[in-house]
Amino acid sequence: MSTTTAPEPTHGPDAVPSPPRRGSTRLRVVVCVAIILGALGWIAVRGLTGSFVYYLTPTEVVSGGQAEISQRIRLGGYVEPGSVTRDDQGLTFTVSDGEESIRVVSTGSVPQLFRAGQGVVLEGALGADRLFHADTLLVKHDGEYRAPDPTKGP
């Protein structure tokens, strides 16, 4: 005598659940990890973009077109002698790299070492009026410390 068993139903209320396939679970994990790593990579690249170039020169901004209107950048150069004026807008001066010049309006604090001919790095944006609107003004200077001359009074 042969005993035959009825096949188990695959659909309906009496259906026996099939075990999850290992391949599909692994694929889901791999896809999730790839998405997370991609998102973290994108965030890192966006965050470091401003750190790759310390500053742009006036020539790069004016002639090179490397900065768009309202794009926040760092601008570096030298303060042109005779260009510094103070008014109700703030401090206005011209920054040059020897080839091109950009007129600057700075609304931030002014360092004590700021003067004509001094190297500066500005943080701000180029306006539609073609003025560079800076909110941060940094003075470049050498790192050499010079002790005060004791023979000269304070």
C-alpha cells in the first residue's frame, strides 16, 4: 500500500508560511548600506567644498568667473593705498592682486592691524552691484614675533 500525503496548501488560511529567502534579505542590507554610505559621502563632499580653496584672488573672481553673484566665498588680496574710507555703511576699500581690483564694503569688525597695503582675507559675497560685501575681515601678517624695544617708551 502506498500512502500519499496531500500537498500542503500554498494559498489561503491553511497555507504554511515559507521561510524568508536569504538572498533577498542580504540584498536589502547591501542596498541600505550603499544608500547610507552614499548619503554620508555626499554630506562630506558638500561640507568640505569650501575648505579646498582657502581664498580666491580678485583676478579669479573678475576675469575667471569663479564666483557667482550672492555665492559665499573668501577673497584675498592687498588693500590698495588711498582706497580706504569709513562711512555709515561700514568700511569701504579696494582689494587688488596686482592685476584686477574689487571694491569692498565690510560691515564686520576691523582688526587693529588693518591698513593700506596690508594683505587681507575677506568672507562674504559678490553683490549684483559688483561690490564685494564682506562680513568678516582677516588681516594677513607674518608669524614672526618681535619683542617691544625696551629703549622706546610705551
